[in-house]
Amino acid sequence: MNEEMRTSQMYEGEDEEKYMEIYEENTQAFAGTLPRIVQEFQKDAVNVAHYNEIPAAVSYFVILGQICKDYIKIPNGFSIEDSRIHFCQIQTSGTGKSTLYNFVGPVAKSVFKKINDTNSHPLAELIPPEFEGDFVPKKPKDFNVFSTTLYTDAALIGHYKEELDRGEDSETKGEFRQKRVAGELEGSGLAHWDEFEYSGIFKQSQHKENSIVYLNTLMNSLAGESWIISKALTSFGGMIMECFCERSVLAMTYPPTNLNDVMAEKGVLQRMLLYVWDVPEFIQHKMRLEQIEKAGTVEEVNSPIDKYAQAIFTLYELTRDRFNEVGGDPLKTMKYTPDFNQVLRLEYESMRMYIQSYPSHVAKIAGNFTTRLMKILYKMSVLCSVASAPSIKDKNQRFVVTGHNVRQASTIVRQCYRSLVDWLTDSLRAKRKSIAENSLESLFMDVYSKMKKDDEGFVNKTTLLTEVRTKAKKSRAQVYRHFDVIRHKFEEQKGASNRTYVKLIRSDEE
């Protein structure tokens, strides 16, 4: 998506044909730069969920980043990043978010099953038991998909329950002991929210406020222990419940009314790769027509799902083998060329320059995302290198992150960043328009109150609108259009010479 594609420049009366021309041109350019397997995945996914090219590509990297996390650690100065990508698709209702997941979800589950069945995942590490007989896995072995609409602490991070000891030889037989019950967040794989608006990010409650903390924690780097979610349970005398979540977040939601405020104030969204798209009505129309065309037909989807599950599993095996070749050190799995840093810097400068021409309010909120986006760009560059490995014949050239990989990743990150900026710009414009319209409404009332009226309170409509136009310095069309918005506040009647007269309707409260 180049600058011409910015939705902020698509005003009332936009040229739909031009919009689609630019959209398709940029989509092709974007897709053509990605690793071949990602291009194929995106193409098949979009065949299912039309016009969802960017979320489709990002979803691929969410899966890949998750399965590579134990074999790849990414050095970043004094810190270490893991390979996980957390993604939130914020898009108009009914435009393919859930449909896309109907393709992505089965691929992820099939990949995870293949990994779980091989028993090749690193052995689970154990931490000392909090009490006799209770062992807690620090690195859960199995991958799966967690999806829930329950946001209580017990559901998300787990709880303890009293259980009668029925052991035959145990000295404690017949006594009650506390058994640890893992929450749904615990484990590896995906944490999927089809309705992210109910997570607590946008609507507040105590439980949901806690879920924000949990989301922030699980997105911390897997290096160290800051990613472990801990909570003291008052019902068990302050006993600590620890949740070991190594999942990648894949979330979807419609644009909530308070999205701008959440972007500015909540760190959760700033730590995710966001794609925000208020889908134009005419594209929604095209989506509906394509759905109608396929009504009553059956298309085979298992074949591409099996294909991509196997392809991603192959990448898992290649990464695991590379990890073993370098002595089991995840920091050595990837190598980096000098031009990697050079291109990374160029992309940062490009992002910085891009935002400078926007209003300060937009630039400030977008700037909060910049640091995190650079980390995501870094990670995705690594994953582009991994995704390209099977096509590189010379094994010594595999798992090398280059400037080219950065450019591949930037085609995605740039589009996501621009979608964010476009949304903020359009929202700011809409807010200013609303303020202006409210001001215009007040002007209508003020002008009406000062006009000479007949015995019933009627004034000449044309005179009213002309006076408002003069004072507001607006075009005739603008004034008439706004009057249509507030027309319900006036009673109209025809007079002599077919002239129209209006009278303000007073409410009982006035």
C-alpha cells in the first residue's frame, strides 16, 4: 500500500474504480515480495476470505513464529526476543475475519498435531513442586489452540481444588490435598480470540482488567521468567498460582468506538501487530456478491490445509535440525548479514519520516507503536529467512537473515502501520466534523431564535438557511445537507407562493 492508497485521502465521492485499481496494484506488489510458500498460503486463504490479503499473510507468520520459539532466540542488544508474533485484526463486521480463521485455524491445529505426534519437542522442564506431589511444567510440551469467551482468573490462569487422596500406600490416604488445575492460557500454540472486544481491552470490569495484565505478561520475551503469569489466590490462603503461557495471540474484532483511546492508553495493543481497516461499503458489496456466487457449491478445502500443514511442519523440522547442529543454542540458530542492520535502519527512518507529515495527535499515538513495530519487523525478517530455507539448496546459506528478508517483512509491517495511521487520521477528521456539525446545529438554533416569527413561531426556511450560511461561511450544499440531519427538530409547512416555513419543535423539557 503506497501513500496514494491512504484511506485518509479517500474523501466523500471517492472514485471506487481508482481505489480498486490502487488496491489490486499494491496487493500484487506486496504478495510478490514474500517467500513463495507465504504467497501460496495467502492466495488460498484469500480464495476463502476475499480481500483479506494482509491478515492472511500475517496469520502464516503467527503460526511459524510459534513453532520456532523453542529453537530460535533473537538477540537485541542487552535483551533477547523470541520469535512469536501477536496479531490483532480490527476490521468491519462481516468482512471475512472469522472466515479467514476457518482456514488458518485448521492449518495451525494440523501443524500442532504433527509436532505433538513426533515427540520431538524439547523435554518439559520442571520447577520444584510447591508442595509434595505437584509438579508444574515450565515449558509445556504440547501445542494446541485455546479459544474462550470466559475471562475469570480460574478459567484463564488456573486454580487449585481440594481432592481426596485415594492412594493405597500413602500416609495421607483419606486426607484432602490441593490439586493444581491449569488454566486455558497455559501451554504452547495459539490463544485465539474471535471476539477480542470481550477480552477486557475495550470494556472494563475487574476480571477483564486482570485479563489485560495477563495478556501483557504473556507477550513478554520468553527469555527469563517475566512471561510467567502469577497470582495469589485468597481462597487458598494466598497460595501462588502460576500460569506458563508460551502462546501466540491471534485476535479479531470489529472497530470499537473507543479504539483511539485504547490505542493511546493501553499497552496491550501497542505490543501487537495491528491491522485496522474500515472496509468501504462498495468492497463489502463485492464480498457479498462473491459469497452469493458460491452459494450452493462445495469447494475442497482439506487439500490446501494439508498442504500448508505439511509445509510448515517441514520448516519446524529444518529449524529443529539447525538448532541441533549449532549445539542446541537458540541464539546461534540464525546468522545475520551486515546489510540486515543497514536495511533495518532504513526502514525505521522511512517509518519515522512517514509519520512526520501527519497531525501531532496522530503522530503521537502512532509513535507509541514505533518501537514495538521495529521489534516485530526484526522478528518477521527472521521468519522470512526460515520460510525461505527449503528453496535454498546450499544448506550453509539457510537460516541467514539478510537485508532482503527485512524488505520482505517490511511489506507487511508497513501496510499494518499505514492502516493504523489511516484509521487515526480518519477518526480525527470524523471527530472534527462532528464538532463542526454540532457547532453548526447551535448556529441554526441561534439564528432561528433571533429571527422575526409569525404568530405560530414559523420563519422562512430559505431565509434561515441563507443566514446560517453567511455566518458559518459554509457552502450552500453543506448548510442544506446539515439541515437534513436536524430536520426532525423542525416542523415544516408550505405557505403562499409555495414558500416553505419552519418552526422549532420544543421538547417538554425545554
